[in-house]
Amino acid sequence: MRKIYKYVLLVIGGLTITACDDDYLERYPLDDITNETFWNSENDLRAYASGLYGIFGSGQHIWGDNNSDNNAPESFNTVAAGLHTADNGTWSWSFLRSCNFFLENYDKNPNLDQSVKDKYKGEVLLARAMFTAARVKRYGDIPFTTKVLTTGDVDELYGPRMPRNEVMAQVLADLKEAVALIPTKESEAGRLTKGAAQGFMARICLHEGTFRKYHGLENAEEFLQAAADAAKGAMDSGQYALYSTGDPSVDYANMFTQLSLVGNPEAVFYAQYIPDVRGHNFIRYIPESTKNGMTKDMVEDYLCTDGKPIGLSTLYQGDDDFEALFEDRDPRMSQTLLPKSENYFVENDGDETEPRIAGLALGNGSATTTGYHMIKYYAPDEVAKYDKAETDLPILRYAEILLVYAEAMAELGLADQSVIDESINLIRARAGMPGMLIADLERDPDSDMVPSAGYGVDVPVLIEEIRRERRIELAAENFRYDDLMRWKAGNFLEKRVLGAKWDALKDFKEPSGEPLYDASDDAAVLLNEDGYIYPYKNTLPGGRVFNENKHYYFSIPREEIILNPALTQNPGWE
């Protein structure tokens, strides 16, 4: 990967590969490269394709769940609260043009081996599919073209949005061709592989298939089957497996704290960080810079060690005692959240005990809004490395592919016990949890996925439990908001955001033995009527809102409609 970075810097000039969204991809004009002097070698094609890799993500998505019901940031997220504005959109299409520019030019050298050219064509097709699917997810119908537009293409430049069905048909075609063209093995560390293409295809198609199913759009089955097939292709390749040393108490956590993911069988695609070349400040955010917390709703979704929800299990000890809350629970819970009061980290040569409650903690150090302090990704040795942390960060994990396969098959009505055994139960085994047995599943008495709880569909208990497994396994990996949108479960965001019981926290001690809190803190901490921390009691007194007729899409920026009257606004944003 180091060679890729150096070559991109030399050929294109001034590129810093550090960002994770399409704005970064607009910092250099890919389509200004002189055609007469480019496209002649594999290095040229590799450099151009490498410049598009930012669309696949950087792995720095730790707070991506802030817009969902999983996390509670110190200042409420406006999207989760339903308070984002009509001009909250991004309406740049230069990345699409960059992809199209490559696809119109990559084949110019007749002397370059076709398999070499096709490999990079596959990468760029995958990049175009990722970008386009993300825009469809955000806006629904979008402007779209497969050619490089010029100022003379007035009809296309000022035309209406293309219907979602037509755009996603092209995305599906791009994905299929990308999977066919991208080679099975990495040509160099960090390069896309067929398995990665299959994984990204599975992710996109699951979203589209379930969105269509639950929002009443046509052709849901086509995308669900494509998701299942793509996931199964990666599974059957024999190249991937869940990372495990046989120790369920640490294996899940350790997947996210490794200096290098090269050779890790679960890391289907990942962001590499190399000393003195590319570092990050990601790990430092967890203990020092960000006041955040996971929600009570998230915590209550973790099963007990008998494989049952807390509403069905005799092992659940309640939440009056903070440490007992973690006992006999899915081991991933204590590898995602700090399970007890302890000397958590050292900052400025001082000990701190967690969880410290935001608003009560002194100084700029870590604190949690809810009492549920996240420790997933936390690597103590990396905390002090400001902008130089070296832990590689997973972008596409094999666990996600297994989850996609299970869900897609269940949505198709094809998930029997063998499907669960080769997907969900592998994930549970790594975590030290009992396997899921379809015949033994019972509906969670606290289920929010039934009409009586306000959900519009009475989903089978199997689908509900697959969704639970997905929420737990992929916590803090920036999936939850998209999941709620595709399941048409936006009303879940209206649930009151709560944290731990204050009475379970207020007697915590400092490492010295002194009380962490004093009597005056009882009045300062915000609580609901049942004594649970209520971080938005004052800032969102009316609670969060979700408009079913509006909030499944974002608005088209108003200035774009002024510039192009052929654009129509999304419902509810007029």
C-alpha cells in the first residue's frame, strides 16, 4: 500500500489520503490529467483507481451511530432528533464524473494486457456503485449518467432526477461486473479483491432489497437474492474466517485493536495505517476527546448467556447494580462497554475512574453521557500517539458478510437451521454464546418490532433475532441508522434516550478510595422519573421526532432546485 500512496503523490500531485468522504476526492482534478500522456501503463491505471479508494471508507466510524438509537452524544444529533434542515444535503457529483472519466479512457493502450486493464475497470465500477448507492440511499431518485458530461450536455446537466429503479439497475450491473473482473487475491496489501467486491455488493443489495420490501417498492427479491448470492460467494471462497484465538473473553475486542490486519482472515477490506506515512487520532477520541455514551436501549438488547433476551432469561440481574448488569450477559457487551468502575486510562499523569458522567467530570478528559462508556477500539498503547496511531481499522468484516447472508435468506423465506449454523452461529461461537436454534426462538416480551409496539410490520421472530445479532456485532460501526431506514423503523428514533441508573453509579470510588461523586451531584445529573440518566432532558424536552412522510430521505438543497427547476423536492421538504 505504501507504493500506491507514493505513486499517486507523484503522478497526480498534492494528494493526501487521509479523509473518508467524497469531499476529499474532490481536492484534486482526476479528469485534468492529460490523456495523451496518461493511460499507458498499469501504474497509471493503478494510481487513478487508488485515488478513488476513499469512497470505501477509512474505518474511522466510531461515532457513526450517533444518528441512531445506539449512541447519545453530548450535543444531540440533529438527524436522530429529526431537526436537520432542508439544506443539510451534499450535491456534488464530481466523484461520479471521475469514475466515468476513467471508464471512458482506461482502455486506450492496445498493448497493455486486457486482464490488467479489466482489473482496474472492476475497481472503478465498484467505486461508482458505492458512490451511487450512497446517494440513492440519501435522496432516492438522483441525477445519474454513465458518461462524462461537458458544458454542451445541457439536457443532462439540467435534467430531472432519474428514477431509483433505473439507477439501481445500473448499480447492480456495475456490481456484478466488478465482482467478475476484480481478482481473487490481492495484488498488493490493501488492494480490493473479489471477496471485498462481493462483500460490498452484499451490503448494497441487502440495503436496497430490504428498503424495497418494507417501503413497498418493486423488485425487492432481485436485490435480496443478489445480496445472498454475493455473500455466499465470499463464504464459499474459503479465504475468510472469523478472527479467533479461542478466547471469547477478548477475541471480539482484539479484532479492533491490532496494529496490522494484514493476513487477518476476518479483515476482508481494511484501512492500513503505517508509521511515519499515515496515522490516525481515532483511538485518542475514546478516552480523551469525546463525551458520548451508549443508550439503555442498546444495552438491553444484549442477550444473557443462555441465549435469551433479558425479558425471558432467569439469569438477568437487573440494572440496580452496575457491575451485576454485565454478569451472565453476552461477552461482547463487556468488550464494547466498560463493565465496571476501574482505573480506565491515564491522562496527564493522573488516574481516572470510569464511567464519569458528562457535566460532572472535571477537566477535558473522557466522560460519558449515559454511564455506558464505550471501549470498543480502545488500545491503551495508542492513546498518546496524537495523529500517529497505527492500528489498522476494519472497513468490511467477514462477520458482516455472514450477517448479510443470514438476513437476506431470512427475508427470502429461505433461512433454515443450516443457514443459521453457517452464519449467525459462527459469530455467536466466537463470542462464546450458545447457538441460535430456530425451533426454540421465542418472541422477546419487550420487542419493538411488532405492531403493538408501534412498528408497522409484525416481522417473524427469526428476522427480529437476526436484526438483534446485527446490532450487537456491528455496534459502533456506523450501520444502525441505515438499518432503521431500510427496515422502515424510523420511529425507533423517537424512543426516549436514556442511560444507566444514577443510583447504580453514584457510589463509585476514585482509585484513591475517595468518592467519585458527592451529594451535590445528585441535583446536577439529569434523570427521568425512574432515576435513569436522561441526557437530553433540557435540550430536547419534547423528545426526538421522526416524520414518516419525510425523514426517510434528505432534502434536495434548495439552491440546486433554483439552479435547475427540473429537480423536484423530496416529500415533506417542499
